Amino acid sequence: MEKSKSFPEYSCSYSEFGFRERSNSYNFNGPNQKGNGFSASNDPELKRKKRIKAYNVLTVEGKLKTSVRNSFKWIKNKFSDIRYGV
């Protein structure tokens, strides 16, 4: 089979460019090294802020659901009033 002229063979390794070999598995728990990267699991203040944001999201969702529910009730009542002539 003929070699491609546009892609000649190079004899270089990943380490020459600063890359390192990685496993194919993905770690869902964040970085493994301590002190390297962002670690919110040890900081209680960041945990608290994250928890409060989650509560606020749930509060907004609840308010939105209530508003939509009340809107449908109002529309239903208006059509009932029109239909039955109240």
C-alpha cells in the first residue's frame, strides 16, 4: 500500500509535546491530587453557598408552578362564567 505524501511519518512521542498518557476511564469525583485544582468538597463555606443556591432554585420553581396553576384556574373560571352567564 502506498504511503500518503501529505502525512509523512513522524517519529515523535507525546512526551515531547508535554502530553502524558491518560487512561480511558473518566473520574467523576474531580481531581485526585490534593492541593491541585478546585476542591469544593472540603470547604464548608462553598458547600453552604451551593446548598443555598439549590434552595433558591427550588423556591423559584415553586413560585412559577403556583403562578401557572393560578393562571389556569383564572382562565377556567372566566370561561365558566362566560359559558353559564354568571
